[in-house]
Amino acid sequence: MGRALAADVRSIFNSESLPIATQKLAAAVEKYSTIALRLAAWMEENIQEGFTVFAFPETIRQRLRTSNLCEIINRQIKRRTRVASIFPNEASCLRLVSAILMELSDDWESSNAYLNPQFLR
């Protein structure tokens, strides 16, 4: 199920437009509602937050879709969550990961030109 789920999510975010992505999300939610109800509910509630990328020009969306950015984020999360190793509950893990993501966001917004439109021309 993991590879199929990854392919479905990738397909949603690789859509040409927001309406197509919304249709693909609805199909994925329906598909997983029969075999993984909690996952389907999570997808329906949270994946739409990522649809903000469709407001950007295609050149920026291409950079957001590459795996380099995701790999950097995943490495940082893995490095810091290994220190804690065991979380007492889901909320404590979410707090740590949220703090990591906010720190990375602050760093990128203030010092990194990775998504700066003037460098994408």
C-alpha cells in the first residue's frame, strides 16, 4: 500500500491545475476510505493545505516538486527525532516536527534564495 499511496499523492501534486488536483484528491480519498479510513480522513483534511503551490508560477512549482527540498527536510527531521527516539504520544512528536519545520522556514525566508523569483528567470 505504501508505494501505491506515494504514487497517488505524487500524482495529485503533479497535476496541471488546482481543479484537476482536487479531483484526484477526491478519488484518492474514496479509494482509501474502504481500506484505511483514518488515512482517508487525514488526506481529506490536510492535503488541501498543500494546494497553495498551485498559486505559484510553473517555474517555482517545478522547484517545489523536486526531491532535494524534501530530502533536506526529511534529513533534518530524522536527525532531530532520533535524539528523542521514543515519544510519549502523537502530540509530542507533532510539536517537535512543527518546531523543526518552523525553524527551517525562518532560515529559508531570511537567507536562502532557492525560491526567490529574481533567480528563476
